[in-house]
Amino acid sequence: MPSSSSALPLPFLNGSAPTAKHLHVVLPYAAMPDISCQHWLQKLSLPNLEHLLRHLPASHIDQATGEHTIAPHERVLASAWGLSRQQPAWASLQEGISDTPCAWLTPCHWTAGADQVRMDDPASLHLNAQDAQTLLELLQPWFLEDGLTLRIVEPHLWCVSGSALAHVQTASLDRVVLRDVTPWLPSATTARQLHRLHSEVQMLLYNHEFNAARQAARLQPINAFWLHGAGQLSAAQLQQARSQQAQSTIQVVDTLRQSALRQDWQAWQLAWQHADAGPLAALRTHIANGGQGSLSLCGELHARSFQTAPRSISAKLKSIFSPQRFADLHQAL
């Protein structure tokens, strides 16, 4: 997980160097519907991506509606590790917690407008370890009243656990950054305690000296939190997921995600160039050396995956005379 205060936390551990025979590169936000994104996309030259698309057969298409609470790249990893695509228990998996409901908690700032409540970029809070500890000490008593325990994993990513999280389905952090949070809040019928906690935290932190000090330092106040990656795994499920994690190295190109969520398309284009010269070049070399490999291209709604597999002569000829190109795929993401 990223530890930088300027990065939005990933809800799962991100692989780096290949350590297994199977290397899987996941590209979140490989394309976006934003017209500015389309402009920068046309300028991209991605030789390693195009080579991989010519030589890797399609293996899976993941389609969803705009209301799906889990981002496509999270669904790809959930499938790879045997977790629920509807509710991947990221906190349970990462923290090794079995038989207890848990979730990630990310402190954040909500801006109330005339017709929406917008989540500002949590990374822009620049929350350091000392401030995170102070904030935890403020919030812990309120959470304990509902049997929920807080623990800081990193300043922008805390683990919260307790039976009150049972049956609560949460939305990916990516679904709400710079957007209206209202459609993505857990259902009031299954998360009444959490809705009350949201209100109590807002009242507690409103005009609190903790936020007064932050504002004096020209930092945004913290007035809310977002739960994501909720779920519960049995000991057997946890062991199985950990086993599947060990069978392949999955590398998520998080720089694409960071820039796309902030709609910084120039940085997104640069991230694409680095991805092609780095992880995608490494995947190409890995496969050329006889290793197994997978590639997942994810958009805001859908994902398409490609994987090494034996191909018939007709399939090989098709890849030569009618190659699969990213320009033909990105609008399907």
C-alpha cells in the first residue's frame, strides 16, 4: 500500500517485482469517458501494450452498471484471489483477520453544497502519523460504544473491526473521490449505527481544537470518514485467498489511478508512458522468457483481461492480419 501522504490508499497490497511464474499486470483507469482523457489518449504511443494485445488471447470480460459499488480493478483482483466481487473483504485479507467483520476507514473532508455532499481528495489532507494518532484518540471512544475498534495502518488507512459491520456493504473509495457521497453510502437499513456515527463524528469535529489547529496550519479540517473494503472471511477463506495470492504476482499500475481520479490527464498520459516502458515491458519480457502472464485493462465501469494460452493456427493468423488494438478496446472500458 502506498505510504505517501499525497497518494490515495489502495485497499490491497500491491505487488512490485515478479516473484511467481505468473505475472499479472492490472491497469486501472486505462481509459475514461472524460473528453480530456480522450484527447490525451490519442497522443499515446504504447508499443509494449500493442504487442501484448496482439499476442495475448482474451480471457475474461467484466461488465457492470454505473451503480456497481466496487471499482473494476478491485473486482479483477477479487476474482483472482477468490474473494467476492460484490464485497471484497480487503481489510480482513490484508490484516489477516478471520471470523470478525472489518473494514478500512479513511478520514476525509466533505463539502456540503446546494444539491450534493462532495468528498474532497483525502490525500490532500496531508494527514501525518502524529495527527492520525490524535484523531484516533478522539474518535475511538465513540466507535467503542458500538463495539468497533480502530487501529491505524497508515495515516490515510485505518482498520475498523466489530460485529456492527456485519452485513454492511461498502463502496470503493474510488467511487466517491471528488463526487457526491450520498448515492454510495451504505443502506440505512443495514448500517443504522454507522449513519449515527457519521453524524456524531461531524458534530464532534465541528469547531474542535484539532481542526482549529489544522486550519491555522492552512490544512483542510477533517469532518467525516469513509468505510470501504468491508467484509468477513473465515479462517479457511483467508487461507485460500492467501494461497491464491502466492500463486501469481499482481502489479497494479497505481500512478494511472492516482492521476485519473484527480482528472490530471497530462499526468495520466505520462503514467501511461511509464507503464508501457516499465510494467508492460517487464510483462512482455516475462512471457518471452517462457513465463505465464495476464493483462487486465480497466475503465470506470468495465474490465477486459488477456492471458497466455495455447492458440490455434487460425487464431495466430488473425492476430497477424487483424490484430487487436487498444484504440479499438478503450471505448469498451
